[in-house]
Amino acid sequence: MIEVCLDGSQLLVRTDLGDLKPRHESQLAYWGFVRDGSSSFVLDDLNASAAAQKLIAYFSRAGVPLTVDRALDLALERQNHSCAVLAEATARCRQLKDGTVETGLAEELSGFLKHTVKRKLKEHQFKAALHLLVAENGANFSVPGSGKTAVVISVFEKLRREGKVDSLFVVGPPACFAPWKYEYREVLGVDPVTEILAGGDIDTRRSRYLVDNKSVPSLFLTTFQTLQRDWEYVGDLFLQRGVRFYLVIDEAHYVKQIGGAWASAVLNIAKHATRRCVLTGTPFPRSYVDAFNMFDILWPQPSPISVPDRHRINLHLQKAEVSAAADILQRTIGPLFYRVRKKDLGLAEQVFHDPIRVPMNCHERRVYDSIVERVTFESQSDFFRDFDLLVRLRRGRMMRLRQCVSYAALLSTAVPEYDENLLVDEKSLATMLMHYDEHESPAKLEALQRLVLELRERGQKIVVWSNFVRTLKVIVSRLSALGCRVGLIYGGTPFEQTNLAEEMSREQIIRDFTRRNGGTDVLVANPAACAESVSLHKCCSNAIYYDMSYNCAQYLQSLDRIHRVGGSETTPAHYYFLQYEDTIDSDILMNVRNKALSMSAVIDHDYAIYSLDMFGDDGDVEAYDRLFGK
């Protein structure tokens, strides 16, 4: 007789050695059990209940008698209950997507929204809210600008009035804070009682995790960075008696990395929330395995994607059997997420103007050609180099080319982990670059000035995108000199909660820009800092891309800043691209557009599953191989 016991996250098999045959011990070792003393085997597993079920089934088939202790018996009961809840939710969601769900819940939701919610949800938002109610723990993968935040707030308010939850707890990038507060007020007609748990003094912040259950804030906001440090405090907050939390992970693609610090922090708190929701318009940016973390967050134990299914997905991907891997995901998680497609939104068209091709001025042309010549020469001997070094070199070289088509003076600054000299005529070019602004004005900057003045003469507001901080500042200086009222947002722009009086906060800059009459005329921004969770569409329908990166996700997010629900239904969005002739500018634009088209071809159906690497850092390396050969 053997005994299977649960001690925390440890699963123990206690037995006299004579009760187990060598094949049984080999099976235990295969599963990761380690001998502890002469008569016990121990397994550390966060999902010990699932491991125990597999173990019990194996010994039962083998005819080995066993008993389980009380702790494991209770854990197995909870596991079986969770499995039943997940199965029921999956079945209900499948019926909803098939159109066979009973209509009572839809009528009930419609009545609630009509009499309680200030802002009327659009049809696609109503369907998303209905799905979220049916799923209980669900994902919304609708395209940016479709109103995912309004959907969640409406569902939260219904659940709160039914006594099922008490507070919204949102984890996301800092840029999402202002939209959540704004949407809460717009949807429900009242300002949320908000607690921002991000940044600031650590001790002061951590003292605010203890709340009075009679006056708990309606909206908590924190960042992935803060959660990584404070997840234990958040876990204690969720476990406080009498307070039930609706956990929302906004821009959930940030927690895609298996084993990543941010993902681990979210997984640690998710199991303690009463309800859970993940939101992102770009759900699986690198691979189908990006689904694993998101659905582990929604359904911690058990996950909709079982361990065997994960192995099958990985095996199919290794064999390039993409459709087979997709079929597994459609079967397991397809019912549990909802997605609104771009064409479902009823928006006006997006007008992509032909690129404005600009000849380089003398000195920038000389620098660019020098770098291309040097890169071409160095590439011929790259096969002698260490692989990791080679990757760093290729990224560094592409960064130099991207800097050159943005603002040649950037080449006088250092690039982290890269110190290769790419200037053929080193001394004269280096000296010129140190004093570049004394020699000439970038031709692209002059073209930008002309285009901005043309649009301003028509009374249009404009957002200008660039990826380099120094370029952003030069653009602001030039446009301000022309009489434009310019706002600047980049990674160094403070957020409102930092209380830096000497600079306008990001939220204040956006509010000033979105004033229709007066305020800022031109917003100059970095896609990495402003491409997510920001809405500019109610006042602005013109975007100029001064320079670009190979990051397709940031490109797609930036497009949707001026093309969204609630303002773009009748006003087309216009996109302008400045490109230097005979440079990598054209390759970058073509590459991100091809990725975007490929993604649309995959996700524009009910199950939004795709495997494009849109967030990785390999875009520059892939471009290097394409342009200069392997």
C-alpha cells in the first residue's frame, strides 16, 4: 500500500520500497519525482492536484493499491470543481458563438445597459460584453479602437450591482491609466474612486494595499513594473475578507513570455481574483505559445490548454504544421475569447498616401553611402564571427542606418553594446557629424515643415511619429519656430502621478492636443511611448511618419490612434510617410505593411489566432540579412 500526500506545493509518494517495481520508480523519475529518504518520492509542482490525478490514474491501471491524505483529497475536489466550471463556461461560450445560446441573458443585459449605463454600447460592444458575462473569465482580442475598456466597465458595473464583485483592479502600461479613468466616467456617469498603486515611495505605496471593505476604491491602477515588485502585497489585498476583485490585464501581450518576470507576477495574483479578464488587440505576437500565459491567467487551475496539448502545439510548430497547431487552439480556447474585426466597426476609410520621396542633402547622403559601403564590406567576413557578436553587430549596423535616415547627427552618439566604426572617411565625417547642424538642415525635416504648414492652413491637427528622442526634439524646435503650438511625448515625459510641476504630464499634453478649439496644433511622439492606450481621433485625422522601425505592432497601434470608435465613423484618417530616396526607408515601410497584411489575412475571421513576430527585436536582423545577405 502506498500513500499519496499533499504538503503545500509538494506531492509525496510514501511507500515501502517493496511495493513499487523498478518500472514504477522509473515512471516517477520520468515525471520529476526525486527520492527523499528510503521510502518516499517528492515532486515540487505548483499544479500538484493535476499531477496527483495523473499519478493516481497510473497506479490504478498498474494495480497498485493506494490511499490519499485529507489535504490532497480536498485539493482534488477543488480541482474537479474547477474543471467542471471551465467545461461549463467553454460550452456556454461555444453556444454563444454558434448563435444557439438562450436569449434571456441578452435581454437582461440589454435592459441593464438601457437603464443603468450612461453611454449606449454599440452592437459589437454589446456582443463582447455578453460574451464576457457568459465566459466569466474571458479575453477580448478586438482591434484597437473598438472600445474594449467600455465593455469591461459595463460588465463590471453589472456584476458589482449583483453583488459579485466590489472593485476593478487593472494592470497595464502607464499610458492606460488616463483612458480607464476617462472611460469609467463616460460609461457610468460618475468619477471612479481611484487608487493608483505605481511608482512613488515604496513604503507609502505599500501601506495603501490595506483597504476598508466598506469604502474600497472602485478602480485600482498599477503597472507591470510595480506589480513585479509588489505582487505579494496585491495577493494579500485580493485575499482580504469582504472584498472581491475583478482583475483586468490591459495590453496583455506584455505578459506573453513564459517564465518572464511580469508574467509570473500576474500569474501569482490571478488565482486570488474573483473574476479575470485579459485585453489586447494583438494577442499572439510571436507564436501560438503566447496563448499559454494569457489563458493561464484567466483559468489558473486548470488551464484550458492542457500539458499534452501544449506539447502537441510545440511539436506541430517545430514541424511547421501551423494549421494543426491552430486547430488545437481553436478547440481549446476559441470559445473563450471574443474579437471584433476592423471591418465590423463601421469606420470611415483609412487613406494611405503614396510615400513622399525626398532626396538626401549632400552631407547626409555622403554619410549614408559611407555606412552602406562599410556594412557591405564587413558583411563579407561576418561568417568568422561568434553568433551572439554577429547578432549585436547586425542590430547595431541597422540602428546606424535608421539613425541616418532620421537625423544624421544621431550618428555622433553611442549605441549600447555596439562600438563598431562604420565611417569610411572616419576623421572628416566624424568631425562633420559633431557639428552637423552648422553644415545643413535635413532634407526630410524641410519636407515635414512644408507638409505640416499645408495641413495647418486647412485647420488640421497633426500627429508626427519618430523613433528617436533627439529627432523628436529637433522636430519640436523647428515646428515651434514656424508658429505651431507643439506637444511632445516620448519615454521621458512624466506621468501625471509623478507630480512634476516643471513639465506638462503626458495626460495634460494629450488633453491639450485633443481640445478642438485652441490648444496644441501638432503632437510629436514616439510610438513606443504613445502608440498604446491613447485616443487622438476626436480631434486629429492626420498622421505623419517621419521615420519608422521594423516593429509592426507599434506601427499598427499608431495607426489606430486616429482611427477609432467614437469619432472616426465619418472622418477618414490620413497617413503620410516621409522617405529618403534610395535608403532603407522604403524597405521598412514595405516590411511592416506586408506583416500587417499577412496578419489581417489570418485574424479576420472569428478565431483570431496568428503567429507573426511583431514585437520581437529581430526585425532589424531580418532586414539586415535581406539587404546585405547572410
